[in-house]
Amino acid sequence: MNKNNLAYDLTKYEEVSPEKAPKIRVRRRRADTGSVPKMIVLVTAAGVMLGGVIYSKVEEASIHNEITNQTKTVEMLASENVRMQSEIEEKTALKYIEDYAENVLGMQKLDKSQVEYVSISNGSAADIPEEDENIFVWIKNTFNDFLEYIRG
């Protein structure tokens, strides 16, 4: 051994393993061959559902408009019914009927001079004497009654 004053490099005698750089693994994703068709199907399905929702809203609005129109028609017909009912009541009023009878038909109100009173001598019942019928009158009346029954 050589005795000199030089410093020794003791690191070469150490049994330290050199630091290894960590391995970085890069995984590369393979492009799925089914992802593009899946996206097309999903976008198409979403479009169809959106179109269905829009169509249902349009139909709902048109039905609502139809209901509104029919409600207006019902209200108009109800007011027309009230008007016609009042017109009927006006035409059937006693004053209108009296006016029509006097002016159009030429009728007059009844006065006391036109009234004839009938008195019944036997109280409250009138006696009608029976006619004497012979056999020929009875046959004639029976035949007339039969014809009247047939004619209705």
C-alpha cells in the first residue's frame, strides 16, 4: 500500500445500488371500433325522442286551441238560446196574443150584451130524451160505428 496523503474515494466501495429511474408505462388506448356507431345510434335515438316530445307539444297545443274554439261556440250558442227563449216568451205573452187577435184576426173583447145565460130547470143535470130507433136505424148506426172503427 502506498502511503500518501491523498484522499480516497470510498464511494466505489459502498454497495449501494444505483438509483433506478421509475418506469413510466404509457398505455395506449386502442380506439374502440364500436364507439362511432354507438354514438350515431345514441344521437339518433335522442333526436327521435326530442322530435316525439316536440310533436306531442304541438298536438297538445292544437287540441287546446280546438277546445277553446268549441268553448266559444258553446257560449255563443248558449247566448243565442237565451235570446230565442226570451223571444218565444215575448211572442207567447198574453198582451201580444190579445194584440194579434184584435189587429190581425179582427176579434173583439166580449161584452156583457153578448153573454147568454142558460138555465137548467131540473137542477144540475140535463135530461136528453132517447130517440126512438127502429131496426134499420140501429143497423145503420152499427155499420157506421164499424166503418169508423176500421178507418181508425
